Amino acid sequence: MGDTLIIILLVVLDQLSKRGILAALGEYGEKTLLPCFNFSLTYNTGAAWSFLAEKTWGIYALTTCSLLASLALLIYFYSYRKQLTVIMRLVMSLLIAGSIGNLLDRIILGKVIDFIDFYVGTWHFPTFNLADSYLCIAIGLCLVLSLLGQLNLPLFNGEEQALSKKNNL
């Protein structure tokens, strides 16, 4: 139940932040918070950094892929949750919340609301949102865990062990 509550809270926080920014800034508003940090409301009809945004079919393909990815993550998580370490449950919760957060935008609005804008001088990091942050944090944790040899995924570990035995490794 705790994992489900974390996922729900993260999705709600993502959605409330997007709706709050939309209400506060209007359709395309901007608010400077620090000399290197803005809230700058933008819309993304594509994937990361507007990939496929120019294609008319892009939003449908991305919505379908997001839906399938969200379902796959949910099925995997709830099938193997008891076998996952606490940190892997956190990673999976972040992946699911990030996936669902942006999926909801695509379904409801036909585009994803982005608003967090970091910059130095004229260089701007691509604008993003909390759901994107969840995904990046989860991937970062996976990379660290992998480097430490601690990335434990039940389904995949079993297959690796079977292949190792088969190949006498």
C-alpha cells in the first residue's frame, strides 16, 4: 500500500504543479525566480526535447507508447514488488509516476506541460516538469545501482542466471 500511495502522491504533485503554473502564468507566461532559474510555461507535443513534435501523428504514437510503457511498468512492479529492494521499489515508483504524469497530460491536453527552466546566460537546459524529474532521478539511481552491482530486477536476474548456467559461465 505504501508504494501505491507514493505513486499517487507523486502523480498528484506533478499534476497540481502543472495546473498551478498554468493558473499563475497564463497560457505562455514566464516568471524569473533566480538569475538562472525561471518558471516558463511551454507545451511539448513530442517526447524528450520535443522529439516527434513536428509530426502530426507523433502525439498519437507517443500517447500509445506512454500508455503501453505505463502498463508494462505497473504489471512488472505489482508482479515483483515483494522481491524488490526498498531502493528498487522507489525507482519503480518514480518511473511509474513520471510515466503516468506525462501520459495524463497527453490524454487530457494532447501535449505535455513543461515549466522548469534552468539557464546560464543565453544557454537554456530544455524546459521540463516534475514527471520528467521523476524519470531522470529513477534512471540516475539505476545507473548508480548498476555501477555498484546492486541493480536487482527479479525477472531479468533469473534469465541471466539461467543463461549463465546454460553457457557454463
